[in-house]
Amino acid sequence: MMLKVPTLNEFYESLYLKVLVNIVIGNSKSTVYVEMLNSSGVVSSSKEVFDAPYLTPEINEYINSFTKESPYFYISMLDSSISQGAIPTCDKQDISNFYDITTSEYKCYDDKWIYYTNKSDIYEIQRAYEKIGIDYMFSPFVILANFFDDKINTYLAMFILVEDDSLSLSVFDTSKLLYAEHLDMNIETESEELLIDVGLDDDIELDEDDDNSIDLDDIDALDDIDELDDFGDIADLDSIEEINEFSETQDVEEELLEQAEEEDIEDDSTGFNEDYQRFSLIQSSVNRYYKSEKFESKFLENVYIADSVGVSSDLKKYLEEEMFLNVYIRHVELASEVCKVAKMELL
Amino acid sequence: MKYSYIKPRKKSIFTSEIQLLIVFFGITIFMLFLTYFFLVFKDYRFTQDKIDMIAQRENADISIVDMEKKITYIEKQVILSESIFTKNTVLKDSIANMFDLVPQRITLSEAKLLENGLVLYGIAPNKDVYDFMLQAPLRSIFHRTYSSFYPADNGWIRFVSTNYVDKEVEVVEEEMLLEDAEMIDEDATDYEEVEYEN
């Protein structure tokens, strides 16, 4: 039997605690989650939300109070870049068919798909957080893939990570990525305002008159879905009529989990507007997925939502009623998920 | 770097504080070692000096003993020389006295000064002159006086007078002289026999 002799560095590491600092930047706040680990596991953890989406002296002081405990501290951050996404291939020649990644930093996930982000955005974040320094930067798609690890490998479904000001949407068919898109809620404000008005007033059909690309997309999407109704009869019946009548495609286990979660979590909805905005973004994205010839389009029946902000039941209602999807919402603590990935990175 | 876009910064336990601490303790330890080696060197020098001093003292002791011996010897020589000088003075006086003693009418041909006696050879006009003029004072000086006569060619008489003094006081002095003779194998001056031609 061979005994592994620890190197000097490993020996030093064993003497100190490892401090994992995880920062998630939201629309108007920063969440900092800190975990202190030793060889046997988590020693302590702490979470603090600051009312600023940038590095303030308070955040700096808070982080320093932990990082000064040990030289082995790792600061992780969730990438909030607008121009990020994922591509359903790892083949370098195929990548250009989907996206021009010459100005992007990208990595391959399990030799199956690529996630990318803008290089200059990384530099920008690194410069903004120069005082504390950044060790790891993770894509929300990686967080999503790890969070729904149990579902991705076995189902064909859409997986959405709902963040404060963005959505990371992906479609997996038994661990194979079919489609992915990062949707930022701040960009399409104007068009959304129109959408919201319409949504409140009357039928979506009326939007045909507006010469707005997004609105047109939405209508198309709805039309497409109507056309596709023939394929999804069972799902439609299940979702519209009686949920008790379980279909094969429904994830009963997840529903039960969801119900339990709903009881626990208060309905701290961020408002009807935001949820509708999210819905419309999802709708238009799904439409692009069905329409685009670049992606292998498979009919979606289930959607799994990792909710980090506490969406209202409206979003679920919209998705179920307008898109005839089975919606499962799972609450996610984004910062601690980032921490989990950081731990995987350290091993 | 499995999932992260960027590589983590290199972590080291040697933070700036630790580095400062190491430098500080390093300098302190270096100075302590410097002091230690300085003291060790000084101690070595001191030990060497001590050994040298002991050797010097031993040499000095040896030379003191030697010098003391020499001093003793010189003192003895002084005593000896003094005694010789005294003896010589005494001898000189004795000789002067002897010549004063001898009257005009008696002629000495040979005189032997012995350690404890005097032997006189000479010629006198007759025995009476000898008896009255010379033997009488000799008798008063010496304890024992022996005289013998035989006739000379011109009708006078030749005499041999042997006179002795019985010594008691000078025994100690003799012993010392003998000791001296042992110490130095020098040419012992034969001052016992002084020949004097008249």
C-alpha cells in the first residue's frame, strides 16, 4: 500500500482554514456568502446582503474580516455579464456556427457543451474588485447544471435560473444541451413596457398592430405553440384540466417537493411586472429555440425553475396557461450554490 | 480550474505580515548568532591567553627557582670571596708582621706560610741571636714552635723553624670552603703555599 506523502503546500493548507467568499451581484444589491472550511467540513458560514451592486467599503471590510483569518481564501463571483451564454457543442469548428467567441472566454463542460462570457466583462469585474481580488468566476449555466444535476441527466426539459435582473435559460435532453440563452431584464425595458401594457389590457393577439420585434416574436411563439398543440395533447390536458391525473411526463416527486417548499416560503413576490417580464422573455426565447434551425428542437413539456429571488405564483401560472408547460419551481440560494461549485473547484 | 473562467491567485502562507515577521525574527536570530559567535571567539581567545599566561607563569616560576639558585650561589661566592679577601688581608698582615718580626741580624732564605703554621728557613750569626731575637716572638704568636739548626759554611748557623697554631674557631670556615670546592670544579687556588724569596 502506497502512502501519499503530503507536499509542503498541502501541509500548510491543512494548518489553516479555507475561506470561501462568494459574491452574487444583483440589480441593486450584493449578496456575500462566506464559508469557512477545514479538512473535516464546514466550520462556519455567514451571509450578508448589502444595498449596493458594487464593491463598497462596507463589503470590503466585511470580506476582509474573514479573509484575514487565513491566507487560503478564495473569492468567487457569479458572472453577471450580459454577453454570456452556452453553446451545445465542444467542437471548436462547430462553435462558430452558433456564436462568434473570438472576444469571449469559454470553457467546456464535461466535453458536452460550452459556456462563454465576454473577456472584457471579466477584466472589468476584476478591475472593479481589484481591492479584494477575484479567484473564481462562474457562469450561471454551470450553477444551473449543478443545481439540477439530478434532473438534467434524466429528463428532457427546460431549466431556468432566475436571478435578480436576469434569466439563464437552457434546454437539456438527458444531459445533452440543446439550447441556452442568457436573458437580461434591464435591456429590453422599452419593449417590455409595451408588452406589460398589452398584457394588462387585453389579449396578446392585439399586439399584432405594434411594430415591435419582441411583441411579434411573442405572438409567433404563441401561434407556434398553438400549432404544436397536437403533439402535446396529453400535457395540455394535464396542465389545464386536472393535475391529479398524472401523465408520464410529469415529475410527481418534484411537484411534491415544490408544494412543501411553497408552504415554507412566504410569497414575497417581486411584483407582477417583473414576473410578466420574465415570462415574456422566456416565451420569446422558447420561440427562438423552436424557430432557429441551428438548434435541435425537441418539444418541451416540463420546465424547472431555480428561483433565487422568490418569484410569484404568477410566473408559474403564465407558463402553465400560456405555454402549456409543467412548471416546477425550486428555491435556490445562489450564493451557496456558487460556494458549492467553488468547493468542487478546490478539490 | 474546472468551471471557473479565471485561474485563482497563487495562495501562500507567506503574506506580507508573515514576511515582515520572518524578516524581523531572521534579523534578530542572525544578530543573536553573531553575538554568540563573537562570544565563542572571545572565549576561545581568552582560553588561549589563559594557557599562554599559565605557560609564562610556569616559565617565570622555573626562572625564579633558577635565579634563586644563582642568587644562593652568588651569595655563597660573596661569602667565599669575602673570606678569601679577609684571609688575604690576614695573610698580608701576617707577612708584614713576619718581616717586622725578623731582626736585622737574621737573614731568611725561605718562608713557607702554611694554613696553620709558618716554616722559616734562614741563617743567623749564632743560636743565641736566634733564640732571643726570633724564637721568643714566634713563641708568643704560635702555640707550638720547633727549631732545628745546622752549621753554615761561614761559621754561622742555618735554622729551620716550624711553628703551628692549633685551630678551633676556623673549623666552620674550612667546611664551607670544602663545600665550595664541590660546587665549582674551578681551579682551586692554592694559596696554602706562598713562596717567598727574601
